[in-house]
Amino acid sequence: MSAFSIGSFGPLSLNPIAPDYGCITSTPKAGWENNDLLGHFSRLIDAPMALDTDVNCAAVGERLFGSGRGLDTFCYVTVGTGIGVGLLVDGAPHGGANHPEAGHIRLPRAAGDEVFPGICPFHGDCLEGLASGPAMRARWNMPGEHLPPDHPGWEIEADYLAGLCATLTYIVRPDRIIIGGGVMESPGMYGRVRRALTTKLAGYDASMRTLQMDDYIAAPTAGSSAGLTGALALAYRTATRQWPMHWSVRLPSFSNPTSLSGAALA
Amino acid sequence: MSAFSIGSFGPLSLNPIAPDYGCITSTPKAGWENNDLLGHFSRLIDAPMALDTDVNCAAVGERLFGSGRGLDTFCYVTVGTGIGVGLLVDGAPHGGANHPEAGHIRLPRAAGDEVFPGICPFHGDCLEGLASGPAMRARWNMPGEHLPPDHPGWEIEADYLAGLCATLTYIVRPDRIIIGGGVMESPGMYGRVRRALTTKLAGYDASMRTLQMDDYIAAPTAGSSAGLTGALALAYRTATRQWPMHWSVRLPSFSNPTSLSGAALA
């Protein structure tokens, strides 16, 4: 049995009955718009093909070897050049009519951030336009990693990420929200996001009052190969119709991970 | 085989391993906070018990007899004394760690609505605090049904509901969003919400560009007994482990539906 799968940045057309199934659709990334990603590999490789987003694949990787172990429903958020959200619902990557693009939700402006117009080419000040790595750089005229740890920019950033977590909490009710990406490496960011989220939830709903924030907002722990691991698991499922819950050996982490992962299983 | 089920307003504790499972938790409704709803009926009725939210039950009713027929993943929104959102994912009511409370998400303020503080006792200006029926009444000092059809309040209302639909679209990617409730009965509201949603999505993602808005944002059609039908279907599933997809006879609609429905199946 063999199968081939791809975990890619999006937006991707993931609806098998859509005419553009397997294509990258509207992306600002030069040269990738309308790229027939799956078609390209389908012509080269004679095997069943699977495709999902990089973030859904990473979520699967976290489910197998990281902070998603033992959880049925959780969110995987990565904050870097964009803001991506992967979703596992009842143990499977959530697709719906297409995959989530939760980075593009809109939130109220954080205190102290009333002027910056945002950089999303589609929406201006959607979440990704206000809180991705490039948005931080545009707002402060320097890369986020150059901002001192006590710079007010970090509280603004935490406010937006906590706003995303609150929205995911209200809509998805996940068991955990795993947040990673370069922006989260700033010292104290997890604490800032947890505190801002507690304030935003404002004690609503007993089940939210008892959320253990240190446990609920967690860092990814499956390493930089989580996406490739998840893509490989997707190939496994495509070949066998089961998730490889018995896998016990992690892939090594890569020092230079890419957001486009191909995985083949023979 | 027999089973008993309840569809109730929330927030409910729906996690079977939680100590307060089956209770209504933090509600501003007088006399209902911490009410052990399921426990009360469990002591009276000797049968397997099931419980879900009124909106998830109504979504199941719409799946069987209304605007959700043939759809696997859709949202059911009702805008009345509160804003409730039910979610069917892959054909089953979505629970997660608990049920969605998407009425409490926060959105940017609509143009022309910068001053009204909102009425949610927990969050002030969350969606429910700004756009429920009582919020409209508090903002304009009259019930929504007394506002003339060309009153600017309707555009503000449509902006918030379209903001909810955009957020649900980005996170859930449903096949359809069914919106009902008293506020939607105002002439032209569906058109207003569809237009505002098209503007908000701003052409992002080819699969969203091709959304047929008249089809995507739809009215409920299963009648006022949708919630009771769904609760009955939940009892059926509890007894048989299957949804009653073969049911062909609708319950009559009720002129005075309640948001608390009990259903027994013997």
C-alpha cells in the first residue's frame, strides 16, 4: 500500500468536488496564486493523493507526538509570517466546505493600537493584518525580535492573540489551544496571552471559569517536524483509512522547516 | 427501547465527566443559575438521558426537515433575547469540551455605533451585548419591531450579524449559515446581512468568492418545532445510536415555542 500527501500553506481548495480542487487559491505569495499543487504531483506520482493545510498537518503531528496527545478537539495556532489555525475536531482535521482561515477574523482594536491600518492585502486590519510578524514589523519599524521585552507592542500583540483564543473558545470549545511560531518566542508571551484571555472571558460560563490557563494555552512540543509528521500520517490514513496512533518514533526536528511538506509512504 | 432528552438554553455543562454535568451554569436568567436540570429529570424518569442546547437541537431539526437537509456542516444562528449558535459538524451536533457560546464573541464596532456600551452582564459589548433583541431595545429606547425599516439601526444590526457570519465562515467553513429569530423578521434583513458579509469577506479565497450568498445565508424552514424535533431525534439516537434520517413526518409548529424542550421516545 502506498499513498502520497502534501501539507501546504493556504488558502487551498480542499473540496474534492470543486473544479480547482488541490490548487492554492488567492495568496499574496508571488508565483503561487492558482498553482495546481496537487495536479502537479498527481501527474508525477502514481498513488492515492491527500492534501491538507500545513497547520492541520502540524495539528496532527501535535496530536501524535506533542501537546495534543490524548485530546480529541483542539486548535493549533501559529503566529509568524501569517496567522494560521489548524483544527482537530473529534480526532480528525476539520475541513468543512474548506479549511479554516481563522487568521482573517476581525477583532476590536487593542488599547493603544487605534491608528495602525494593518497590512492584510484583503482586509487591512483583520487579525493577520494586525498581529502577524510582518504586521509587528510594519507597526514598529523593526522586526518583533528587536522589540525590548517591556515594549508596549507585546501587550498589544497578546491582546490580539487572546482575542483569537476567546473567539476559538466560544465557537470551537477546544480542550486546548496550542500556540507557536516566532512571535511566541518572546519572553513572557504565554503568560501575557493567558492573562489577557482570562480578562476577556470575564468569568462567563462555569466551565470556562475552571479552565486551567497554563494547561489550556500551551506551546507546541512536537518539534519543527510536526507538519511533516502530520502529512506522513495523512498519507498513512489515505492508504489504510486509519490514523497511525501506534507510531512511537518521532521524526527528527529540522533546523529549516518549510511550510510546504510532501510525504510519501510506501 | 426508550430514551429521554432535553434541549435547553445554556450555558449548560455538557461534559459527562464534569461534576456539574447536566446543570445550567452561569445565566442571568433568574432562578436558573446552577439548576441541576438533567438530575431533576433523571430522578423522575428511568431511561437513558440525553441533553444538548436548544440551538444544537434546532440545528438537528433543520438538518432533518429544514434548511440543513443534505448538509454535513452548517451553523444555526438565532437572534432573539440572546444570540445562540448551534453547530453541526460532519452531521453531528458539535460539543467539544462544551457547547459553543458563539453569541459572546467580540467584533469591531459597526460604523455609527461607537457609544452604546452594550448590555451583556459578563462582557458588555460582546456580540450578544450589542445585537440581541434586548440590546436593540436598550440602544434605541424601543423594541426592534417598532423601528421603521429604513432606520439606521438595521444596518448596524446587519453589520454585527455579518461579522458573526464572517467569523463562523473563517473558523468553521460551514456549507450554510441558517439565521432565524425575531430580529431577522425585519423586512430586508437577509439582504442586508448578505451584502455586509460580501463586503467583509472582501474577495478573500476563491472558495469564498464563489459563495452564492442567497443560498449561503438562509432562513430556517423547519418551523417553530425544530428544537423539539431535534430533541426527539437526540432521544432516538440515544436509544438506537443512529440519527433518524428516515423520519418523514414533521411535528406541527407551535405558536408559543419555548427554549426548553423535553422529548421522550418509547
